[in-house]
Amino acid sequence: MLDRPRSRDHYPERLDLIRRLIAEADDDKLAAELADLAAANDDVWREDGALVCQALDELPAARRQALILRLADPAVGSLLVGLAAGIGPDALSWGAARLLADAVAQREAVDPGVLGAVAEVTRRETGEVPAALVAVMRRTTHRYTKHWPVEDWPRLRPWLEPFAGVLSPGEAWAEAANAEAPSPELLAHALAASGARPAPRWARRGAELVAGLGGEPVRARIRSWCALVPRPRTIPLRDGGAGLADPNQVPDPYNARALRGLVYLLSVSPHHPDDVPAVGRLAQHAAEKVPGHGPRSQMVALACVYALERFTTLPALRELARLRSVGQPTGIAAALTGAIARRSVALNVDPGRL
């Protein structure tokens, strides 16, 4: 093998070597060189790396699949996915699909054509689709990119529909919610929430649902899930590269929708004093800025501000003031300022003395 590249994007000598190994059909050496190069460039294929991928794309599907089996390392997931592009479920082997399923679980978004093929082979061989594979399908649909053929997108829809209402694994709080929810309807209703405040019909049904499932014990369970949100991901995602946000610091988009709905459920049912610190801590975590991204989740942070205002108590007003005092991104700061002003008038409190 040649020496490691001078930079992670430019390695003309290694590109020439890979082209030569492709021409010579020496796939054992080619796989070893690709693995070594992936370790050197952190499995990020730009500039000369993109030319490597272009050369591999021209290989027959059977040869690319053989390379996947030779590489056999989920840590080089971008490379494996690139090799699998265009290989349909009828041609994809179970061994290659199993490797790809492990690799894509560590990715933020993946070619939907590859995801659909892996899901089909996995279900054919095991009778089910792993929840971690569903999670990356959801992340991929959330981060739509026109680089992938539009005809591939409908292939994901049938795989996602049976999992509606089940949160994506990879986050401790979501896994706890899946295991502990007293009824599937609780998470399904949370996911159905939308907008900057809950719709009246949604709020009425939410209050009835919480009361029917036990009232305060359900709310206590929701608070316990909120406390788990800051924990590290249970399935770490690979960093997208320099200049991009660390996906491990940003909530799963599907789970974030559910979290917003659960906070709304706290806001529309009779509150407990423990709600205030629980929602305040969640608001502060969600509002923290992530480099390259902005607030961790402005949607969740704004839901927390709404809930704190709805609690209508002096401790809740003080928590709003505390959150405002620590400095917040513009949109969240404006929401806090408005909530403090309205609640101060309602409670006949001077906001300057909080």
C-alpha cells in the first residue's frame, strides 16, 4: 500500500493505484487498499475520493457486492453504501444486506434505494425489519436530497407505515418511552401534535387520554423521559465531516416531534409542581446551540416555553425568567420575553423583581 494521503481530499497516487487494481481485477488488494484509504479519510469521499467512488460505480454489481463482503466493516459505511448503490433486493445477498444494515444504522441519512433493498432482503430472511434500520429511513426522508432519484422515495414509505407511533431507537429517552408507555395511543397522540401550540381538539383529546391512563402517574412518566433527553445516543452516529453539525448533538427529528407532543400533554392536563423544573431543564437543553446547526431543537424549546406559560404559577414564571437570563437564540428569547410579559400581567407581578 502507498503512504497515507497528504490531505483527506487529495490523493492522486492512491486514486491511480485503485484504478490499476480495478483494471487488473485484483479485488483482494483493492479491498485492502479501499479499507486503508477509508481509515485515512474518515470514510468521507470528496475530491479524489469522489473519483474513487466514480471508478467503483462502473464495476458490475456482482463485483461490487463481493467487495462489500471483503470489506465487512460497518465503520466504512459510506463506502459500503456506495458499493451497494443500484443493487436490487433480488441480487443483494443476505450476507451483504446484514453488513449494510449494521453500517447504515450509524448514518444520519443514506441512499433510499440501498435502504429499500436492505429492508426487503432483511425481512425476507428474518421476517422483520430492525428498528434501527427504520430510524435511518426516517432520518433520510427528513433530510431529502435531490442527489437521490425521486423514484427511490416511494420505496421507503411501506417500510415506515407499520412503525408509526413507535419512536426511533438510538436515544435513551425514546427507548424508555417505547418500553414504558402505558398505551401506544399516548405516543401516537404526541406525534400528532403540530404547530406552535396544540390545536383545541388535540388538547381536549390529550387531556382525556392522560386522565384515562392514570393522570399524575402518566405525567410523572413523561417527566422521567424528559430527564433522559440529555443522555448520549445509545447508537452513536458517524460525524458528517468538517464544517457539519455533529449529528449526535441534534435530536432525531421523529423523536423530537414526539417530545414536543409530550410537553404539550403536560401543558393541557392538571400540572404538578415537579413539571416546572423538568420542563425548564428540557428547554435549556433544547435551546443550546450546536455548532453548524443552531439551537439543538428550537421546536422542543418553544414547546417548553409554551408549557411553562400554561402552568400559570409563580414558580413557572420564575423559570421563564431564569431561562431568559442565561441568554437564548433570537427566536427562543422572543418567545420567552412574550411569555414573561403576559404571565406577569396575569399574576400581577413586576417582571423586574423576579
